[in-house]
Amino acid sequence: MTRRLAILLATLLVVAAGAVWYVRSLPPDLPPPPSAAEIETLRAERDALQERLRAALVAQGEKSLKDAPRGGIMIGIPTSFTRSIVQQVVTGLFDGMTLTLKNLKVHKAGEVRAKMVFRKKKVGDYVLDVAIHQVQGILEPGPPDLVFGKNRIGISLPVRLARGQGEADLRFQWDSKGLAANTVCGNVDTTKTVTGGVVPEDYRLEGAFAITTRGDAVTLRPEFPDLAVRIYVDPSEQAWGVVDEVVKERRKGCEIALNKIDIKAQLAKILGKGFNVKIPQKIFKPIRLPAGVTQSLEVQGVRLPITVKFTGVLVAPDRIWYGADLKLGTAAAP
Amino acid sequence: MHKSTLVTASVCCVALLGGCRRREPPEAARARANARLLGEQIRSLEALVAKAEAGELDTDQQVAVAVSEDVVTSLVGASLPLEIKINERVRLRLESVQAFFRGNRSGLLMRARVSSVDVPDAFATLELGGALKEFTFAEGKLSTSASIEHFSVIESSVGDLAADLVENLVKENLQLIQQAIPPLVVPVNLEESVKIDGLTEGVVVAKPGTLPLAIAVAQVLPVNGRLWILLDAKAGPWKPLPAETEPEGPAGEKAGEKPTDTPEERSAEKPREKP
């Protein structure tokens, strides 16, 4: 029994080995693999579709894609996004900008002559001093116009000196000359505190941002002149009221003499010249566009330097393109 | 009892014969995989082209970042060789990688050597095909992880049966292998805000501010050898920050001390009336 079983087992093993050999000699149960020519046809079909996709994207608005500087890394920032950044940064900087003048002094002096019987005669000297403790003007920007040119963005920014306020001491001195004048008017030395505003004025700031690259990113560098602003102080109703008081507090004869000075007109004249303020060009800061190439990379806890070789920048109507080739360095020895 | 064992053994042998079919030569397997991949790329591109030609593929308002195959190959390759231990018995060593961005398919073709800890001379060479799909943007960085989509043993020092074992082992530990591959960080800095310093100079005070930027991955197009990552980007609104210092010296006072007849020469000066 055991011998028969052994023979059977041996026979089975031989049959099994033969079957394995036979099956393994068969080709795999798959259709024949594609030939090199078939693969090449598929590749050509794929490449043609890629080309069609590129053409469709260009037709849809990606006009500058074909001219974009090539590189291991390419970054394309839409003009609309750059425009939005520049507009908001520029208007943000000017919005609420204050121009604060302190301790300004203006002075006016003169004499008053009046007809005394036969001829005109000096009746007194006056001095008008205005000590402006502080006057502050506030700027408001309008929407800027941006023009994208070759490697620069031209800007025309309307700026309005919109409002302001200030406080000053108004000192009026009157020195009567001659007996008659001294009798009627005497001398006056009065100081009053007055308030005022700022006359609104419109300005336009013209300049540009040069589009530059500094290795790893595109930066917009400001090229603007200083902006000269003139602040005109506008005395308030309260200030005019104070001037009226100064005159009306005098006797009638004196009032006539003081009216000849026309303090209001003198005040308006000396303040009407305004005060110059220069807004320095350095108010504008470089704006770094928000996409750049990193100069190092952490790989498995080790920081590796990346050498960035800039390949070009293109300012196109639809995008600002930036291209760079990268070379990964080795970690510095500890 | 013995007879029934023999019958069972015979049936099993016959059943297993199907599995003993000879493995395809690597060149044929590669050609088949290539054709399959190209077919997938073509189908995917056809859909994308149809979308683009219908005007439904909006890209012109998006920030475009393109990375070449070479750059991604060198970035992923920087972390190689990478050794992964499976079940404490088997060592998988990722040795090389090649990135492919064609036909709207992003691919990483990796080659690994699998060997036994106990029998270091026995090895199999494995080819793994990965994809870069889920891109995320966080803390100014764009990153993604590779997901392994297919793999096959292309060479085995111990025969086809061992190759099958290796493939099964990889299949069972796919998650572990995927997680061991370091994430790809695209070497691009994307700022999340534009910060502008204020200015306090003389009579002029401009407040500093920040312009927040909202950036999010919109779509990824792997075509023509480049991985195009398109980002939705929105700027604003501008947020003014408190001025850091008070205005410097009173320019107006200086002007008042030295009045001039050419006011434009001074930053702030007073007019003067002669009596």
C-alpha cells in the first residue's frame, strides 16, 4: 500500500513538474504588448492635444504665454492682480496722510493815515501777528490711473488736501499817533485765540514703479518726484467774529480808524499765501510682488541652498512673467 | 485519508498552475504601461481641450506657477536614497525618481530595490508609479505628497515566485511606503500679505499698513513637461496700522524762524508780509 502510494506520489510530482514547465513556457495570458510605433503614435496624439490646449488657452486670454521667459520655475502674475496691489498700496499710503505744521508765525505791520482837516496825517501804527500753534491737513487719494509699459508701471494719482484744522493766537497791536488819535482811540494790544480750517486743494502725483528683479522675486521700485503741497489756512467764522470784536470793542471814532486797516482783509491776505509742504518721494516704498523663488529648501530636516539663476522678466499686457533656473546645492558642513 | 490528501493536493496544483504563468519581460510590461498611461493622458487631455475650447477653463486671472520636470526630479531626488523597513524583515530602498508632467497627468516614476534583512544578496528591483495630486497652500508654501498608483517588479534575483511575494508585500504596505516619501515643497514663496512701512518725516505722517492677500490653489495642469499650478489670488482691503512714532521736529517752526522769499525751496515755510 505504502509502495503504491509512493509511486503515485512520484508520478504526480513528475506530472505536476511537467505541467508547471509547460505552463511557464507559455506566453503570458495577455494581448501582445504595443509596438514602439504604436506608442509613438499615441505620444504624437498626446503632444498634438497639448498643443491644441496651449492654443485654446492663448485664444482665451493667455496671450503672452508663448513669449514668457522659460526656466525651471516660471511665475506669471496677472496684470489685474498687480494692478489691484499697486492701487491699494498707493491709495492706502495716502489715505489719511497728515501734514502737520506747528509754531508758524506770520506778521503784518503798517500805518493808518486819515484826512485831518487839510491833509492826510498818520493816526497810528498797527501790528498784526498770527502765531499758529498747529495746523493739520489731511490728504485723501482718488483712484489712480495705471499704465503698464515696458518694465515700468506709470501712475497718475489724484490727491486731495481734503480737510484740516488748526488753532492760532491772533495778536493785534495799535499805537495811536497824535493827540487826537490818542484821545479817541488810545493804544490797543489784544490777543485772541482763533480757530481755522484748511482750504481743500487738488493735486496730481505723476510717477512710476520700475519693474525689477532681485534674484528671487519681482520688485516694483518707486520713481516719484517730491510732491509740493500748499496748505492754505481758512479762518473759521469764530476767527472772523473775534476780529469783529476787536474792532467793535473800541469807541466809534476808533472803530472808523481801525476799519481803515481792515484787519480781516489783512488777515486773509497774509494767510492766503499758504504754507508749502513737501511730501518726499520716499513715502513710496518698493513693493515686492507676492510670488518669488525660495533660496533654500528643507529636505529631511536638512536645509539645502538653492542657486537661483534669473532667466528673464516680461511685462506683457496680461501678465508679468518671471523665469528662473534652479540648482539645488548641498548642505553646508556643520 | 491519504487518498483525499492526494486528491486535494492535485486539485491545488492544477489551480495554482494558472498563477505559475511566466512573468512578462520588463520591456513588454513597460511598453504596456506606457501605452496605458498615454491612453489615460489622451482621454484626460481631450476633456481638458474641450473645456478650454468651450471657454470654460479660466486661467487669466490666476497666478501661474510652473515647475519643470527637471526641477521636481531634483527636489524629490534630493531626499534619495531613502530606506523604508517593512515588517522588520524587508528593506525597500528608493533609489531614483523621474518626474513627468504630460497630458494632464503628473507622475513620478520611482525605482526601488527590495531586499531581505536576512538574505541581503536576494533582491528585487521595483518600479513604482506615483502621482502628485492634492496640492495645498499653507504658510506661504505650496506642497503636495506623492500617491503610489501602480508598481511592478522588473527584476528579481530569486525568480518569479519571489517577485510575486514582493509585489504582495508592497501592496500590503503601500500606505507605509507612501508616507515615507517626503512631501514635495514647490520652491516658490507666496506672500500672504504686502506690508508697507509708514513714514514720519518732518511734517508728513503716513501710516504703515498691510494688504492681505487671499491665495488658494485653483487648478493644477501638468502639461508639456511642466506642472502648472494656478492660484486664485485676491488682494485687500488695505488695513492701516498705527503709526509707530510721532512726527519729528516741527518743520513749520524752523521755517518760521528763517522766512524766505522763495518758498518752494523749503518744505514748510511761512509767508511774510512787509509792513
